Amino acid sequence: MRKKQVIYHGYNSVFNIKDILQKEKVKKIFIVCGESYKRFPVKEFIEKLGIPIIYFSSFSANPAFESVLLGIDILRKEDCDFIISIGGGSAIDVAKGINAYISQEETIDIQQAIQSVRFKHLAIPTTAGTGSESTHFAVIYNQGEKISIEHPDLIPDYVILDPQFLAYLPEYHKKATMLDALCQSIESLWSINSTEESKSYAKKSLEMTLKNITPYFEGDKESMSEMLLAANYSGRAINISKTTAAHAMSYKLSSMYGIAHGHAVALCLSYVWEYMLKHKNQIIDGYDTARFEGSLKLINSCFGETKSDMDSLQDFRHILKKMKFEPLKLKTPLHIKVLSESVNQQRLANNPIFLTDEGIREIYRQIFTMTH
């Protein structure tokens, strides 16, 4: 049974923080946030509530397990009793990691199964992208390797979706996070783990994202609100279905070439999608071909396409082209091998079409020759 969340959505919904903290009888807050938090008006609002606060910002875009350990040490010493994460997926994932491993009283081991979480957690995303505020897993890097941790109780207890935070988002990250939500909804629809519930969330997310892309980048306030909710729906979708091959192939690409996660996922999805359409005969064992075709039909309907599966892919590529990213240049041919060997097998196993080793290498080669 999934943990039930309380979600507040809309402009100024951030002011519900006061009621949440009073309800939980919070004595000392541990806030996980990025440096951009200092610019947010909510900082002054929280500080005026008169509850002691400890801030933690010692983490990177690809958060390391060492950051989680440092956060645990500080939280313990300061005796905080409530966690608030404010930021993108990294801030929320670090908060989840701290909450998950703080229960290990002896030497903390990332490989040890998570037994429980200790504190109530309020997540406030400041990007419209990952949907991490509504998932039961988190991404942490251990010695450079991506580790996906999960436990039903990692889902934050409270979520505030306040669009005002999106006004502070740099243009590149606005693009990358939007693409992450877009890719998550598409992948969720064809994931072998999809359910009627996950497909409902993914369809809502995909339709809302496609409808609001243009006004969102023009700064339309209503579209910012819609895009934030769309990202949350994508998180709720993958919380059930999990992501697939495009995400599996994106992590090392992001870290090696210094590009944002959503940017990397979108580059991978462009050619994973094409590969899947060309290799429908490579359906994985035990999966229903008709079910895969049904997911493609549902994706086509969201894009407003009725003739060819390839039309939706071209629509996606058109969106990617409009982002005007600089083409990636392969630093050395050896990177194709490194990238291919880094693919996350856990996420790859959720893909309905089997990707051969050569197929994966070819997809990476295509990414470095693409012009959009």
C-alpha cells in the first residue's frame, strides 16, 4: 500500500508551511536546499515563524553518498525533528537519503536495505521536472556510480507545488526539467510495469506538458502552474511504472558531458524511441505485443497524431530542436564503450523492446551526430 501524501498546489500555497509545522508540533527544522534558496521570499517567511532552523546545502547536482552522510551527522548533532527539502530533484533526493539512512545506528552502508524513515518530510520542488516529490525512490551516487534507493516510506509526507518558484529558474534548467517530465510521461506509458493508474497520471502529464510548452517559456503564470502539476503527475506515474531505457542510458552521459539530467534523457529518448519503432519484433519475453502497440497509440493521441508512430517521434524531436541546445561532440571514441557499459540495467529491464549491446552503442553514436 502506497503512502498517502498531502499535496498543496497553486500560487502562495507555500504559506501552508505554517499550518504543517504547527500540526506536526515541530521543534527544530532541517532544511535541505540549494544556494538559490537565499533568493526565495519563503526563506524570510519560514524564519519569522520562530522555529529554530538548520540549513544544509553541501551537495551537488549529482548528489554523493558522502553528502548524505554529512547531512545525517549534522541532523543528529542538531537534534532536528522535521525535514523540509526545497529545490530540484537533487535537494529532494538528498533529503530522502538522509531520512532513509539516519535509522542505521552503526556504520552506515548504502548497500544495506532501508528499513524505515525517521522524520516527516515536506518537499517543495522549485523546478517543473523530476516529480521526485511524489516518488518512493532517490538517486544517490556512490564512488561515481549511480545508486537508486527505494522504500515505500521515502515518499514525502507533504508536498507544496507553488509555481512562483519557477520564476527563479535559469532558462537552461527550465528547458531540461521540462524535458525530464516529458520523457518520464512517455517512458511511463510504455513501461512494462505500467498500470491503469500510472497511465492515467502519465497521460495527464503528457497532455498538460504539450499544451503548455510555448506559454510556459513565455512566462505565462497559468502555464507555470500547469507545468508544475504536469511534472508532479509524471512523478506519480513513474512512482508506479518506473522509467525505461532512455533514463537507463542517460546517467553517465549527464555526468561525463556536464549536461543536465533532463537534457541527457531527451537526447537518449530521441534514438531509443526510433530504435523501438524499428525493432518491434524484439519485444521482451513475456510481454504482450498488443500492449506495446496500445501504449504507442496512447502516446500518438496525446501528440494529436493518428497516422504513424513515427509522427509523434518527429513531434518530440521538433520540441527538442526548439530548445536550441549545442550539439554534443564526442571527446573520444572510447566514450561510446564507457557509456554503453554504464547503462543502468535495473531501468533497462523495464523497457518493452530488448536493446542489444550493439543497438545501445549505435544509439550513443547517433546522439553525438545529431544536429538538434
